[in-house]
Amino acid sequence: MVEPAPPSTPPTPRIPLAALLVREDLGLRLLAGPADTPLQWVHTSEMADPYPYLLGGELLLTAGVLLADPERYAARVAQAGGAAIGFGVTPVYDTVPEALVRACERHGLPLVEVPPGTPFTAIARAVWRLMAQARLQEVRRVNEAQQGLAGAAARPDPVPAVLQQLASRLGGWAALLAPDGSVVQSAGPPPTRTVREALCRLSRVVKPGTAEQPGTGGAPAEARRAPSSASDTVAGLHLAAYALGSDEGLALGVATEGREPGARTVAGMAVLLLSLLTAPHQGADAAGRSAALVRLLLGAPPEEVAPILDPGPWTVVHGRRPEPPDALAASALASALGSTLVDTHGGIVRVLLPGDRRIAAQPGWTLGVSAPSEPAELPAADTAAARALHRAEANRQPLALQRGAGLGGLVVPEEAAVHARSLLAPIMDSAALAETLRAWLSLHGSWDRTAVALGVHRNTVRQRIARCGTLLGTDLDDADVRMELWFALRYV
């Protein structure tokens, strides 16, 4: 069974019917069915057939005003998934009809007698209060578990510590699973071979960062994209697998006896931590990165070093978010994009991605993406990614890609560069003027959007553009002039 992504807060837990039965102020008496049936909410109805109005899990309160066929009534409530029936004696009946008691017993449906002095609203209020108390206890339990997981992640051996903490909090078995379903590390009482194999099959179904699709019993769904989590029940144990944010295909597997309301919230915290902790396993290994760094420090050119990490091509991504990014935020972005090659400087996170891959927008980030490039072209790709980021911010878009060459690709670069340097010479001594002219032209002469892209006041943009026009001795309102300057700026 495919499940949605782990929620950020635990859902409201259901309460057992027994919690109402022990309340002396309500005076309820169980006449049929089990007392440990969980209740999700309360519903009052005097319909002869309440089936169309039930969602499942309700304590259905009724005085039997239209009760004509007790057998059919109990069968319809059970068929709708109702949790229990609360039958109020008086004013219609002096006692609960024996036929209803027998019918509920046959259908395994709890039947509770509500005495005359107990209003239905008092029962509903008691249920809501018990659910609020259970919710508070669950939130506290989840908060304690999250604090324990965060502390485990700070230990020298964080991955096994997080797994051990998760297994302890959920009372089961937790494992980090490889793409082929094999166990990388685990904690907690080991399950049977059947359970372990079923969990490994689930782990091969899930993939990071994709939408959920229908599926059953741990078998891969026939869909274009795989789910990010999946669950199953085997040998009385609840199994769940969650994809980590890694192109390596790692997954978190959990096997527990129960299914507590906050369990998926706790598992969601563990997924986040393990995704960050296992990020170094993505891309090139540590030895390859060290070798590349040593060669660069000793003077090797990038085109010689890059193949050690990946044959390429390479894509450069620039990212910015409203708050200054710290090392953890930068690592999380790189992990989401599928790389460990990340740098943070001046509020900008730069990520180097090996391979020609499709980049998706990331929540909370504005991204500029270069075209796939060979190692020798990486400096130009870095510049292209920076320009794409400026354009994305100016257009208030989450992501912008480097634009294609178009007609500019027909120009001989060497000849274009000579002409561009000559044409733009009067302003090239001022980086501010050149960059302002470039941004202004790319944004079709918009003062406001250029100001946003450069982080300056719009009057500053007007002054700089006017200065460019004077130094270049040309009319910047002329479309032909703008086009020539735009092409020239690409070659300097």
C-alpha cells in the first residue's frame, strides 16, 4: 500500500471505547461487542438507514426513533465502518431492544446503553476531550523522539545511532537498505527472514522526490513514477519503507508491531536526518574527491581533473534563498539535486552536477541552471548559471535555465570578441556599468526588474544606463543598438 509523505505533525489519535465506559459521570454500559474498539469521532443520527452519512470510525448515537429492523440497522452500520452504536433509552424505548443487542453481537459491533440522564452532547464532549488529551500526549512523545534523533545525529557514528534511536522509539526494527534491498546497517530486534525479505522488496519500490502512485502489497505500481514511501503488513507486523533523498537509491525500512499515530512523523524526521547523513555516499567517493582536490592544488587544469569524478558533461546550479544559507542548508540543497560538490559564498550556493540531468525547482530556493558543459567550459557555465539566477529573481520564478545560443551560434566567437571589446571599451573599466547594462538589456529595459536583479535602487539603474549611453555615444532607445550591445556583451 502506498502512503503519502510523512506528515510534519502526528494525526489526532483515536481513543478506545473503554475510555468512555470507565467514566462514571456518563454511566454508559456495554451490551455487545468488544470494549477496546477505537473511536475516531461521534455522530448523531435518527435516520432509518444511517449508512450514507457515515465515514467510518464513528460512535453513532441514536434514540431509535425510526428503528424498524434492528438486524438491517446493525448490518448497515457495520458495513459503513461505524465503530460502535450508543443507544439512548427514553423517550422512545425504556430499554435497548434485545433484537438490536443480538444483531450487534452477530456483527461484532459494540453496542452501548446510554442512560436517560446522559445527553448525547455530553458523550461527544467527553470524546473530544479524550482525543485532545491523547493528541497532547502524542505530540509530546513525538517531540521527545525528534530530540532523541537529533542528538543521535550529532554523535560520531550518526547513522547507526539514528537507527538505534528510531528502533527504540518505535519499538521495532529499523534498517538502512541498499538499492538491491540488502541491509547496510540495522538496529533493534531482528525480524524473521520472511519479514526482512518483504521489507527489502518494499524498499526497491520507493524512489526519492516523486509523487505517490497507487500500489498494493509492496509490489511495484504500474506507473510512470515510483512512490516515495510504501507500506505492507506481514506476519502481524507493520512494514514501511521510505526513500532517502539520494540518487544512490538508499531507503529506510521499519518493522513494528503497532502503528502509532505519530510513528510516521518520527520516521519522517529520521528520513530527513539519514538523507543528510548519507549524502556523502552520492556521486564520487571520498577517495576520488581527495584525488581531484590534490591535483587541482598542484596545478592540474579542470579538464584533466573532472574525469576523476565523472566523465561529464557538467551542469552548474546557483541557488539563493531569503535567509543566508548555512552549511546544512547548502548540503540539503546539494543532496536534493543529487550531488555532494557544493560551495557557499556571498549568500549564493553553487552546486556542480555531473551528467546531463533535469533540474527541478526546490521549495524555498531560487535556482539558476547552466547548460551541460565540458570541464574546460565550466567557468563560462558558472557565469551562465549566475545570469540565470538573476533572471529568475527578477522574474520572480523559482528556476531559470541558461538560454540557448540561437542566431548567436552562427557568429565566429573570435571575430565577435574583437568587435565586442572595441564597441564596449568605453564602459568596460567599470564593472558596475557593464553589469547594469547587461541586466537592463536582458530584462527588456525594465528599471524595476533590473533594480531587483542587481539589488540596487531604480534611480541608480537609470543613472548608470544614462552614463552608458553617454560613454558609448549611442541611443539606447534604438532597438538595433540594444540588440548589437546585447550580442557584444556575450563575448566580453
